[in-house]
Amino acid sequence: MLKYDAVVVGGGSAGIAAAASAAKEGARTLLVEAGPNLGGELLTGMTIDGAINARGQWIVGGILTELIEELKRMDGFVGAFNDWRLIRYLCYDPVVMQFAVVNVLNKYGVDFLLHTVAEQAVVEDGAVKELIIHNKSGKSKVEADCFIDCSGDGDLCAMCGALYEVGSPNGDLQPVSMMFRMSGVEAEPLLRFVKEHPEHVALGESDEIRGGRTDEEIAEELYKQGQPTVFFKGDGPLLRKAIERGEMFPTALIMIQPTSNQRKEVCINCTRVAHVSGLDTKALSGTMVELLAQVRQSVKFLKNNVPGFENAQLSAVGQRIGIRETRRIIGEYVLTGEDARSGRKFSDGVAKGCHHIDIHQEGTKQIRIPIANGGSYDIPFRCLIPKGLKNVLVAGRCFSADREALGSARVIGGCLAMGQAAGTAASMLAASNLEDVRQLDVSLLRKTLKSQGAIVDGTY
Ligand SMILES: Cc1cc2nc3c(=O)[nH]c(=O)nc-3n(C[C@H](O)[C@H](O)[C@H](O)COP(=O)(O)OP(=O)(O)OC[C@H]3O[C@@H](n4cnc5c(N)ncnc54)[C@H](O)[C@@H]3O)c2cc1C
């Protein structure tokens, strides 16, 4: 029997922020991760979206700021850039990020167990009494005052009997993808190509980013930014013709973003297999062959068709198949697409989101709807409280939202911010005599979050 104040299930973006925040506020904290590593998609090198709104205003701080400081200290922060399409994002070296994540957790004394699955929960009267975890050493029981579900898939809440939804009303889900990286990419010829052929790329899809500019003027801005931040679009001539010729598989975008100027390395997001559930392990595993074939095909396409890639090499493939959506736990409030789109603020807001509603679909289809006025919306604390459970919180991609709101808030910035709020709330529950997270003083939670450098007020 292990005893902690707070137990976090899942060591992705939400889980690392939750565990670090809980421990920072004095809670004895255990982080349980099924995989071999901590950081989740942060280890692929995908950009951190949802941290800076389209106006250029930071809406996430706290643990994100601490990670950035660690990255900078180890020369692993590439910078904050404008994608000249819809958003601004943060680029970093994922190899260095692996160190940054462990350093931040270690700094606050978080205990973590890798290769450990949260398997079963003993629930009495809406409260989790014990969590049963399983690893090579066998099974153990863990007791805690508060449990936080950051499993991405809502595993903990589901095993506690919480209500949830999956995907669209007809059960469709966003495609799964395999991220990869290429090194030896020359930025200047790539950006010159884009400047000369803006028709190939996605540009100025929100008024705030476009700012009245023509596509040619935006391509010039992209060139001046000097970084390989390029989105070839599926309905642009370059990619569309390659798809028609069978040289590329149907995809909405080839997203290219820098991970290391030293290695001239970029992260690439373009592979996709639709209609597969991350909750169906057999089906998910079955996509690996096709996803890896798509990686090979994309590398060949880029090397043969895109200036700057001629001498580039495949340098890394994701450590796992990327899953965009599975369970959405039903909480005390369900954040809606309209809340997100309109930039709605809430008096119990404990985190923020600003990413466009971003729902990848089959083939070349993708829904992309910007947030009003390039602003941000609040994520209420109630969205982190699963209905019917007293000492459980949920954060990250399985939080309480409808499908559209999840399409926005699921990005890393939002997951880190929700994790920070949940971890801080868990530490408050542990330090009190209260038994239900609903009894916590939300104004005190917001105050504590601000003292941690989190951003909960004062943004568009
Ligand atoms: C292909 C792809 C591209 C994306 N591109 C971007 C992008 O460019 N920018 C951006 O900001 N976001 C992007 N996203 C979204 C973003 O990466 C994720 O939504 C976010 O990382 C989710 O974080 P999380 O912590 O909620 O979940 P996860 O990162 O999935 O972490 C959950 C963790 O829980 C562990 N776990 C699960 N079940 C259990 C269990 N029962 N016991 C123990 N551990 C368990 C898992 O192993 C995992 O490590 C992308 C997502 C995908 C898939």
C-alpha cells in the first residue's frame, strides 16, 4: 500500500503540469505513467499551441514558463513564432524537452512510476478509496486524498463509472497520426519557394493574423521570420497534384515546424489514418504499418519536390501513435464550441484556451474555426470535476467539453494549463479537511494559480 496526497494518472502535458503543481504546493505526489517516458507529445517536437493567442498575448504561464526556462538554459528553445495562418506557437528541441520535463518534476520532488498502468479503482460513495496500479513488480494499491485523471483517454474516470462521450454523435473520431522529424532542412530555399508560390501554402486564415495583407505580403512576412514554419495545403496545387498522381496520400496539410536550428531539423505532421479508436488497441496497433509507410512516402515527396529538403534526412519518428480524441468525461460543466469560438470568460476560470477549433477529418478534410477577435476563452474549474466523483479531477484531452471545444482546448498549451489548475486544486484538497473538490474555494484556487505564475485573468 502506497500513500500520497495526490496521485496523477498519465504523464503527458496535463499530467506533468498537474504533478509538478501539486508537489510545488506541498502535496506528496505520485505520477503514474503507462509508457516508458514523461512528456507525451512534447517528445515529438510538435509545436506548443494554445499558449499565445492570435493577438500575440500569452495566455498560459506557470509550469509552461518553467519548462521554457529549462529549455533556454540547455539551449533547447527555438522560439515563439507566427504561423501566418491562424496561430502563434512555441518551437523547441524535443530531445532537450525530455530533460526539461524530468528536471521540473524532480525539482518539486514528484515520485513517478514508469511502465505502470492504473488498472482499477475502488470507489465508495463517489470517492476513490484506492487505486490499483500494475507494473513488472506486480500490483500495488495507492491511497490518496485526490486523484487526477490525465490519461488522455479518461481511463481513471471511466473505471470509476463516470459518464463520458466519445467522438461525434455517430462515434467518428479525428484521425490518428505518426509525427516525424527531418534534419538538414535548409530554411532559406524553402521560404523563398513559398514566397514565389504562396498558392501552395495555407496563409492568413484568421483576420488577426492576416491583418489586411495579401497572400504575397504574408509570404514575405514568413520569409522575413526566417524559420521553416510552412503549411503546404491539401487543396493547393503542389500537394493536390501529388495526391492525384498517387505520390502522396490524401491529407489536409503538411505542417513543417522547426525543432533545432543547430540540426536544421523540423517536425512534420501530415500522416493520418481515419476511423480508428485509440480505445481499440488491436485497431490502433493495426495502423502502425500504414502510418510508417506514409512517413516514408512523405519524406520522399518532400525531398523530390520541395526546395530546401533535397539533402534532408529522416531523423526521428514518434515514440507512439498520436491520438487526437477518445473519451470526453462529462463534468459539472461541459465547455461548448460556442464558449470557445466566442472567447467566453467565466468567474471560475482556472485555465485558458485560444487555439482555433481544429478537427482533423478523413483525407484532405479539416475544420479550422478561429477564436473571436484573436482572443481566448476561459476553462471553468467545473470542467475539471467529473460528475458524481468527489475526490477526482480530470485535465487534458479528456476534460469535460463538447467535440468542438475539445477540438480547440486539446492542444498542449491548454493541457498544461488545465493540469496546473487540477494539481493545485488537489494540493488544496489534501491540505484541507474537505472531502469533495466542489467544496474548494475557487477564488483561493485562482489566487494560488496566479501566485504560481499561471494566467487566469486579464487577456482578450
Ligand atoms: C498527431 C498529433 C498532432 C498534434 N499536434 C499538435 C500541435 O502541433 N500542437 C499542440 O499543441 N498540440 C497538438 N496535438 C494535441 C496534443 O498533442 C494533445 O492533445 C496533448 O498532448 C494531450 O495531452 P494529455 O496530457 O491530455 O494526454 P497525453 O499526452 O495522451 O498523455 C496521457 C498519458 O497517460 C498515459 N496513460 C494513459 N492511460 C493510462 C493508464 N491507465 N495508466 C497510466 N498511464 C496512462 C499515456 O501513456 C500518456 O502518456 C496533436 C496531437 C496529435 C495526436
